[in-house]
Amino acid sequence: MGRACVAGLAVVAALTGCTVQAPDGEGKRRSPVHIELPGATPSPDRTPAGGGDEPRSEPPSGDDKPGAAPAPPRVLWSRGDTGRDVRELQARLRQVAWLFEGPTGTYGEQTERAVSGFQGKRGLPRTGKTDAVTWRRLLRMTREPGRWELFLMGGQPADPPDARCRTGRVLCIDKTSRTLRWMVDGRTVSTMAVRFGSQYTPTREGVFSVYWKSRDHVSTLYDSPMPYAMFFSGGQAVHFSADFAARGYAGASHGCVNVRDEAAIAELYARVRNGDKVVVSW
């Protein structure tokens, strides 16, 4: 019976990783079975000496350095940039009352200040540069601007000139693109944005000629200044408009062709002669 018990313990030890302990050097008996539990720290006599082949788990590295900072959002437009996209940015900033000039198509000081204010109001870094995050926020708050919102203060490209403008000296006025070309023998000398009358006081279309120039004219009908006036049809003239310069296409004339760029019309006035042709077309 005793031998059978010892034999059984030996089998258990072999199967479970246990070891049968002999009496120690002082003749004392130890517990007959020593069991090493999985995951326990190895006892000194089980640790390989001299760099044995038994693998050991590595302690955690202890590297508590913070992860790399997230990359800043991509900058789409910043001061000095120009183009149609800048116009759209400016038009949308006008919709939320952060910008009151333009659109000009040029990312200048006023646009930079408006973007910075918009960013600060929404808890974004006040860089004044339009990055992807700022642009997405602005898109959610605004609508797609129409063509004349993009060119509220002029700057739009001119359409091809009417065929009647291709000979002689001509003030070639296009209602579709809202532009005036000064043309000489089919060559465009200068181009400027213009504004027309409202539906109640429309600018007449057709072929006319300049019959009178008045440098410091004042309207007797509306008591309003009409500097650099070049009359071509009754009381209708091409002239500088301070209202157009201030409000752009938000307003309209009483039938005249308004120019907002005073320097440009001053130069044009000096070139145009009585008798020069005027073409007004769609």
C-alpha cells in the first residue's frame, strides 16, 4: 500500500511539474511535494544560470514619453493669396458679418483680421490663416455665394466684345458681364466694372455716340453728383458713382452707366472724344 502511494505521487509530480523532495541535510523531512504554480516568480534553483536558453519575459519599457502632437490642419489660404477661392472665402465671411469690404479676390489685412476674429469666436487658434478646420466650420454656417456676391465690388472678367465694337473708337458696354471695354480699332485698351439702371429706370441698349462731356456734372433731375460724365443717350451717361464705389452691386443707377473706379474713369474721360461710339448690349 505504501509503495503504491509513493508511485502515485511520483506520477502526479511528473505530470504537474512537481518535484519530490528528499530529506534535507539535517535529516529533517520536508513536504514530500513542491508545486510551482504557473506565473509565479521562478525560484532561484529554477532560474537558468550563465545565460541558459529558457526564455524570460521582458519588463515593461517604462517609456512614458507623450505621443507625437497631432499635425496642425492644412492651411488653404493665407495673406497674399489671390483668386476665385479667396473671393468665395470673403463672400462667406460677409454673410456672417465678419467682413464688410470686397470681395476683392486678394487675401489682405482685412481678410486676415476677419478670419482671426471668426476663429477666436469659435475656440479655434487665431492664426488669421484659413485652414481646413476653419473652412469646414465656415461652410456649415453659410450658403454658396452667387456670381454677383463673388463680384459685389467688381473685378469680374469681361465677356467677348460685341461685333459692333470691333472697329473705331468704342465704349463697349456689356450688361451680361457688367463691364465696359474701351476699344480702339478692335484692341481693348482698358476694362472696368460698371453698374446699370434698375428695372424701373433701365439703361437703354443700342448703338450711340458721345455727344457731351461734363467733368463735374451734377444731375438736375436727381441732384446727385455725376463726375466725369460722358452723355450718350438723352440724360444717360457713363460717369463715376461714389455709391457704386461704396455699395457695389447692392444698388443701381437711374439709367446711367456707373463706374466705381475713379482713377480708371478719370483716365478714360481724358481719352474719349465727342463723337466716339457707344455700344450697349446684353
